[in-house]
Amino acid sequence: MSCITPPKYVINVLKRLESHGYSAYMVGGCVRDIIMNRRPNDWDICTSALPEEVMSVFPNSRPTGIKHGTVTVIEHGSTVEVTTFRADGEYLDHRRPENVRFITDLRGDLERRDFTVNALAIPLSGLIFDPFGGRIDIEKKLIRCVGDPDKRFQEDALRMLRAFRFSAVLGFEIEAQTLSAIGKNASLSNALAIERVCAELEKILLSNSPQVISDVIEHGLLSGIIEGRIAKSELAVLKTLPKNRSQRWAGLCALLQKNGLINYIEEFLFSLRLDSATIHNSTAGCKLVMKKAPSNRLEWKKLLSRNGTDIGKCAAAAAEVLYGTGYIKMLHAVMCSGECYSLKRLSVTGDDLMELGFRGIDLGNALYALLDHVIEFPSDNYKTILLDMAKEIKADSVKHRR
């Protein structure tokens, strides 16, 4: 029995709908998570009430997806999406139905959903409505389509990527017929918006089973972006990396490039429409270690001083997957040591050097000369020592000008 109870605001929404004579259920992923004793991130409700009736019951609600029957209800400062039972019309673009038809039958609403583990509903009474065997599939740890998998994927091609995402996030296997249908319909994924593809791919990458990306590639769902194959065993090392976007992308790109699946990391990440910071940090981090990674604390401090911590962490992630463990630990030790590897940690500032007469380019050069010295000799990071060194730099500069 699950220990997860719905938040008060969700219970209130269900109660108010029922008090007005409508049926209402928690539905989809939140029910799956409750059964698995996982805390849901989102709570969705389906109801027999029409959208305008939902808005009448909740006057402060917003018609966020009114065309498809979805109203966002605001209850005690929290939001919950409430959607009318519906049957989907024809799918012409392999992504969304051209229209929907509101119905009064919960089973009909669940029948249109992607996978059995998501075709579940619970009313306030707590009795789970499970017409397609979702609970059994949860017990068996299976991702299986509701009904005909070919039809499900031809309706919405993104469901093929979602199957692998649920497999990775939940630790489930994809049922044989469902997996076979993915192979047959993989070419439909070429029409998907790249942003949606990237969003699903990133969720897999940040899961506990990032090696599932190997299956995504093997089944042709990234054929327009990645050519070739890579073993699951090789991608499994990605799960040892921190669950940080840039670092996981850096690790993945390092492995893909090493195995010849991509030529240029920056071009690959740009094609996925990732944000500029992730593209820059991941690309730069990989470039720094593709031929050789820093092998000691001094080299890591030098790398950090020239590139910053974000790129440094990506470099360590790439090195970890390319050359073996220890690089992330070494970088972490450097960053936690208190030793200086950046101007912020230097015991003198630009203002201190300006008082000695440094200006412009000479000021910058002097600061970095002191930083380079302290990186090699950490015990010299004291203001008095560095000011004396700065005076010598100033005196030498004056001599050379004469």
C-alpha cells in the first residue's frame, strides 16, 4: 500500500467537483507514481464536467488548454490541471489530434492514453480504475501501449521517445510488441519538433539509466542527428556523473565523438536547440580533455584559472567517461581545498595594484602573473607577499621602458 497521499489542494478540487455532481479522478502519471510509492511532480485531474462547468465551479481558473478541454485551477496558491473526459479526433501530423470530442465515459478517456501505466485513475474513494492492466504492468515493470501500439505511435510519434524515457526513469522494460512497433514507425520521429526530441532525450540523459540512449539510437529515433551505434555498456558510465545538464551532455558528447557517431560537438548540441550556456560549457569542457586530461591538482587549477568552474566541471565529466574514474574527485578536491585558482581567491585585488600605480593592460597582466605564481605556490597567497611581488613587477616594468 502506498504511503503517498495527495496534497490538500488536490483533494479540495476533487471534493468541489463531486459536490457539484460531477465525477472527478486523479489520473495518469500521478496515479502511477502513487502505486509505485513515488512522490508525483504533477497532479492531474480528469472529470465529467465540461470546461465551462469547471470554470463555473472555480471562478479563478484559467482556460490554458480549452480547445482540448484543459482548465488550470488555482487552489490555495497551487495549480492543478483539470481536463474533461475526451476522445481524440484524427491525428494528421503524427503529434496532436485535429479535434477532440468531450465524453462522459472515463474508460473512453483512458483508452486514448499512451501506455497502460499511465491509463489509471483514482477518485476520492481511493478505488483504482484500471481497465487496461496498468497495475500488472507496473508490477512486471513493463512499458506497454494501450491497445494497438502501431496506432498509438502513428497518432503521436513522440510517444516512441516517451516509451524510452519512461523505461529509463522508471527502470522498466519496453514490452515486445511495443518495442517492435517503435522499430516499424521510427521514421515518423523525423517530423517531430527538435525541441521536443531534445526534451525527452535530456530526461533520459539525466535519469538513473542514461544508457537507454543506446536503444533510442539503435531504433532509429535520432537518425537525422546521430549516425551509427554505441553499446549500452559504454554509455552506462554516464550514470556515475552528477545529474547536471552540462556535465551529462559533455559526457555523452565525449563518448559519441570518440565512437564516431558525431563529428563536431558544438554543431551537434546546436542542432538540438540547447541553450547557449550548455552548448558553450559542454563543448569547451570536451575540447580541453579530448587528447589528454589534467593528471594532477596543479594542472586542474591551471585549467580552472583559464576557463572557470562550469567549464572545468564539464571537462572533468568528459575525462571521467573517456579515461576512467578519479577526475571528478580530483577536481572536487581542488575546489574544496581553499587553494587559489581564480582572481576571486587571490589575496590582492585590482584596487590594491592600482594604488601601486598599475593601470590598463599592465594591471591585468600583473594580476594574472600573481595568480599564476600562487597556483604553483599556494602558500604565497598572502597580501603582503603578493604586494611585494607586485612592486617588483612594477619596478621591472619601469626598467624595461627606460
